[in-house]
Amino acid sequence: MKIQYKKKKLKINLIFGLIWLIFAIVQLFVVDYQSNGWIKYGWLGISLMFITMYFYEYFNQYLTIKDGFIKVNSPFGTRLNLNEIKQIKMFAGDFILKTNEKELTINTQLIDSKSLVLLKTELEKLNVEWK
């Protein structure tokens, strides 16, 4: 099961990427100046970064729960075995999942409302202590 990002967050990354791409095109093809030529390519790099973030987050989404694991889908995301979770703590609207060795914080403000209901349902199925 995939826990999805809010659509607004995804759209913002895409919009920023397109705006920076427009700036890059203007800098590369319209504005003609000799100094700091490398800065022109910085605009392009920023736009590619935002567009890459959009596609990565769109296809991978925020969390994945399957095969007894919960994983944050980021390049260096944390992965926890659901059987090892000892405690779930609510703090400032976020879920903090704790095992003996690791801790995973789930930012609920990034999660779509329908997916948040699914996440709460899955977490309630676990036989762990809630704080």
C-alpha cells in the first residue's frame, strides 16, 4: 500500500520546476551577456532538480507499507519492520514509530487526507503502546 503525498505538494514542485526552466531558457537564449556565463546553467540545474523531485515523489509517493515493512520513499529513507515497532507516539500531529534501535517520524502534513486514514488504520492494527 502506498501512502500518497498531498497533490498540492506535488504541484508546487512541478510549478517551481517549470518556472525555473523558463528562467533558464530566457537566460540561455534571450539574454546575451558575457560575464558569469556559468550562472546561466545554474538556472537549468535548479529547474531539473525540481522536475526530478516531482517525478520521483509522484511515482514513489511518501510511504510504502508492504510485506511487513514500512518505508519512507526517499533516497536515504528509513525502513522499519512492523513487527519490531514497540511504541507509536503522536507529537505535533506527526507519528513517531519507535523500535529498540530505530525511530521513524512520519510527517502527516505531507500526506493526502485519504491516505492518512489508511495509515491510521494500518497503525491501529499493530498491537503496540500508543502515547
